[in-house]
Amino acid sequence: MTISRNHTGHRCGEAHYRARLSDDQVREMRRLYEDWKAKGLRKGYATLAAIFGCGESTARDIVTYRTRWAAV
């Protein structure tokens, strides 16, 4: 496993010691949201948060690439 690091050399993504979601889960979350959006389903961040066991703000930040941008 390659350890992801940011511009300051600190661990980021699933390599961070406090990460609760793997990079695969992050990619799946983004894929699900895009599928729902393409199909016109009215499911949002709360639904993603319930599926993946995280907070709504975390789901929003992941989907909008505010966080975990390296898990593309």
C-alpha cells in the first residue's frame, strides 16, 4: 500500500490514522451519488451518510471534493 501524503508530508486519505472510510468506500460514495443524480433520484447526503456510517457533512465534503480529493 502506498502511503498518500499531502504537500507538507503528512499522511492523508485512508493512510491517516483517524480515517474511517477507505479510498474504495469514498469512490463508491461518489459513484452512488452521481448515479442518483443522473437518474433524477432525490437522495442526498443524509442517505449516503446512513449507508456509509459517517456524518452528513462528511458525505457532502467527500462528494464535492472538499476532502479526500486524492481518492479519485
